[in-house]
Amino acid sequence: MPADEKMILFVGQIEPLKGIDTLIKAIAQLRKADVLSQCPHYLYIIGGNPNEDLDRVNQEMLRLQRLCTQLGVDDMVLFLGKRDQDSLQYYYSAAEVVVMPSQYESFGMVALESMACGTPVIATQVGGLQHLVKDQETGFTVPHNDPNALEEKLTMLMCNQEMKVEMSKDAQEYAKTYAWEIVAKDLLNIFQKISKTKS
């Protein structure tokens, strides 16, 4: 990645449910609106899981690469393939924003890991993501399958460094509330309350 250009990051499995096509469409709209020439960014896609069906992944990857070509953003989108869990923190920290355009997520560990690294998250209002990402504090939430809304929020974060810095601080502080010792203590309190009501 050229030193003067910045990273938008997606991390997750390569499958239709993850909404990567919506993100690619938003990138195309950013280019069409000339936002990328004012605030140069590349989209980096990290995806893969050792348990995934390779044929299915390759079909989806091919579909997404064709979409990039059709929309004229194949030079702005980089598919990096799988990365070790230990190396993800460096990508999160290097990114300006992590985007989770999923159609469904049970919790959204990628969002939490990103925020722990001080990187704001733009996520869809689905599953656990709608509760995990604090809209306008640790990032933004948007409707799923809505490239227009995604483009708008990306523009706000990409072109407003002051907002990005503020959200980065808030994201990191918020992620601390999910530390194991805090979660374990909260869980223990719940168990104790339940046991008292039953006895």
C-alpha cells in the first residue's frame, strides 16, 4: 500500500452473508463521487477460514472480483486471503476504519477486536453488531444491503480526521469493558442472583 494512501478493512469469511458486495458497491460510489481522489483509500479484504469449503469460497471470490471489474474498482480493492489470528491486530491498527456489512452476525468479534485496536467500525444493524457498535461514538451503524448509507458514513470517517481520532479513543475505551475479568465478574453476579432467587 502506498504510504500516502489509507486502508478501509474487511475481515471475515468470504460468503454472500457477509455483504462484501455491498461494500464494493459503496467503494464504487465513493470513486464516482470523487471522494477517493480527495481522501485516497484502498479496500483490503482479509478472508478465509480453515473449515470453509474451498469451492464455495472460490466461487464467491470470483463473483466479487468480477463485481470489482464491472464497477471499475479492481485497482482499489485488494484481496489478501487468509491471515493468522495473531497478525490481525496489525491490520486493525493500520486501518482507518473496519467495515462489517453483514446481513447477519451473532456477536461480531471482528468489531470488538477492531475497537480494541482503536479503529472505528461501520457495521450493519443486524444481530449482535447493532448492540456492540455504538452509533456515532465507536463508529456507525447502517442498514444492511444499503451501499448509499455505507458510502455516506465512510465519507464522514475518511474525510474528517478529527472525528476519526475521537471515535478511535472512544472505541478503545469501550472495548475495555469487554475484558475477560469484567465479563467473568458480571457473569458470576448473574449466577449468584439466579441462585438466590431459586433458594
